Amino acid sequence: MDRNEILNLTALELAQRIREQKVTSEEAVRAVFENIDEHEYKIHAYLDFWKEESLEKAREIDEMIANRAFQEGSSDLPLLGVPVAIKDNLLLSGKKMTCGSKMLQDFVAPYSATCVEKLEKAGAIIIGKTNMDEFGMGASTEHSFFGATLNPKDPTRVPGGSSGGSAAAVAYGGAFAALGTDTGGSIRQPATFCGLVGLRPTYGSVSRHGLTAFASSMDVAGPITRGTRDAAALFNIVIGPDEKDQTSVSAPKVDLEKMESYDLSGKRIAIPKQLISDGTEENREAMSRAVEFCRENKALVEEIDMPILDYAVAIYYILSSAEASADLSRYDGIRYGYRASGAEDITELYRKTRTEGFGKEVKRRILLGNYVLSSEHFNDCYRQAERARNMLKKAFDEVFTKYDLILCPTAPGEAPLLGEIDKDPLSTYIADLCTVPASLAGLPAVSLPLSSSEKALPVGIQFIGPRFGEQEILGASRFLEKGGQK
């Protein structure tokens, strides 16, 4: 197979070809790094990658396949020999983990994240760490200490964030799949802007051990892929309880065969009117076509009223900033990470280290978090936000007693131009309206591209399901992906 034929394969298709010895893992890794050589200098999706090390792992896999060492039990290696990238807030033993921050620019991981270990055990070759908004705080991957990532679909625009590096790498063929992390939409929004599938799993279904915290009650790792089947396969790999993460739980795997036979006929789909009131013309057209498609395939689609969603963005930024201010307090220049020089006492060391080590957006969230956690505002800000979050969860529970799925846009429109977000950060926060509700409720959600034309910038729609409803949302996504053909 030539390079283009290899790169046009999905991750699952590539693994199958490698098992069948129709293509070698080394050829796949070389094809990916040729793409990286061509695109990386202008897109900047990666912070680090390891070509020779990845090629050596690929050759070892090819040799074992040739010697039939993988003939038995190879179904347990669904990503055998597949080049995969991971976001740089996930630990990989012996490799730098910076979180896109000066604060951790020289930090080397002493162990690997549980989800990363599971990827490697599934046969994947992790070829590099991708760029991100500093500590996951941002919606554009412009807030990285190491420079912005550009959107491969249009380099004058952002790829979304904070997992923009993971999305950009997959979009230009610099990886067959990637892991990102999602706190308020950081997998789904960049997947949308780059024309990919992005899955936020149910909170707790993927261990957070080795995932650097932003807001611990919402953080979750998940896949960014070219198609729904790959997303389901990666989900099946990384889920499961972990004794190192007490919030992790056992979650059911997605049955890929049932995904293929999924039918929208008779499904009940809700569209919260609060999530479709704004948006660009392309966004509205995409939603209209999705609704029409669902109805043509005999699904019941109804608009519903969820008034609590009007407060979702406020709830999210109060709670996530509060958690961020607590989680980031560990970066003090004493234990690890960046340490400022010239301090005369420990108070000045703290102040100088955090002033120099954190970027603008991170400081903004820390200040907001400290404000809402202060004794003066704790009751009327943080505690009220927690109560409102519980109300939002109950509202979703009520919806899912009557409906199978929730359908809504992933973002109000296409990817913003570079620099546009910094001009009005508040408007960016408001633009998170479609993604933060699922995050607050700990629900699974998947974004899939539904552009109005080949030339248009990608626009995505989103399915939200009940807790552990990945089978349902991925089945519906696959049905749309195939155009309803079973």
C-alpha cells in the first residue's frame, strides 16, 4: 500500500491490515511521520514526538507478527501497531509532561497514566505528546506557553481547545487517533472545529490516575478520531475501574456489532431550546438537516424546555475555577516544577513563581476561583452553584425518563479566527453553552461533523445520553455517519 492508501485507513482498519500482514506497522509509522514533516512546522500540533523510538517499536511488532507471536489472542490488541498521540496533560513514563505551561516545562513523568498504559497494552504505538491550552484552560489552543496550534482545515483559524493539538494531529494525518481530555468540552469542541469525532465518556468510566487535574469533578480522558467506530474502540480500551482512582467505576463496553445494526426508528430525541437559540447560519442548517434525517428515519424529535440550562455556563465557570484554584495550589516552586530566582523569603518565592510560571488565562481562573471560595462569597457563589448543579443533574434525569437521546449543536459556529478569542474572553465562555451541561452532569456526549458542504468549515452536532449511555449515542452517531444505511 502507498502512503495515501495507508493514511486513508481508520485506526481499526489499519490494525486489521497489520495483523493480516497487508501493511507493516513500520510503513504506517513512516507514513505518519512523513505527514508530520510536511505539516507540523506550520500547524504545531505536537510538543514532542519520538520518530526513531516509534519506528523501533513498529519493527518489533512486525517481527512478532511475522513469527506468528500475535496469532493467538490478537483480538485483545485492537490497535496493534497503530500510531496514536496523547495530550500533554497525560503522563507517559520517562517523557516530559508540560500541560502547555512554563510551570512544568522540564517535568518528566515518573509513571504513566492508567489510560495511556491501556492504550499501549492494546498494541498502540504512542508517537508523541500534543499541544494544549495551558492546564486545559482555554477553547482555542492559543493559550499554550509553547505557542498556538493552527487548524489544518484553515490555518488562519484555531483548532479549538483545550485538546486542539490532539484534534489537529488527527485532522492532518499526524496520527490515526488521539486521546484528549474534556472538562467543559475540550474534546468535543476541537473535534468539531477539525471535522472529527470526539467522545466525552461518562464521568468515572475512565481512570483519572495520571491525568493532570483542572477541575477534578469533571475531568475525563476520551478519544478524538476520524470515525465513530474508532471512537468506540478506543473507549472500550481505556474504560474500567482503577484502584489508583477512587472515582473510577466499572462501565459497560460498546458492542461494535450492535452499533452497525443501530436504527433510529422509534427513538425519542429531545432538543433543548436553550441550546439552539443562537448560532451561525451554517450551524442552524446542520441542525436542521440532522433533525430532518432523524425524522425521515422515523425517530420522534421534539423541542423541550430546560430552563436550568440558562445558568449552565455560570455554574460551570464558578465550580471549575474554584476546583482549578485548589488543584493548582500545588505549583508553588517548592516541590516540583518551575521555581523563580531571586526571592528573599518563602512568600516572595510563592508569588514570583506563580506570577512567572502561569499564563494569563490560568491566572484569570485562579483569581475567579479564589474569589468564589473566599469566606465572603462562598455561600452566595460556590454553594449556590453546587445546588444549581444538582438541579441541572435532576433536570437531565427527568429528560431521560422520556427520551433516549438529546440532540444539540456542539458549538455555536465554526472555528474562530486566530486572536479573535483574546479580544473578548467572556464571549468564549458563553460559547461553551452546548458542551458544559453534559460535563456538569457527568454524562456521555459525542460530537460528529455535519458540514453543509465540502468547502465549508466543519460544523458539528452532538448527541448526549444518560449515564453509561455510550452504546446509544455512538449507535446514533454511526447511523448518521452511514447516512442511515444498515
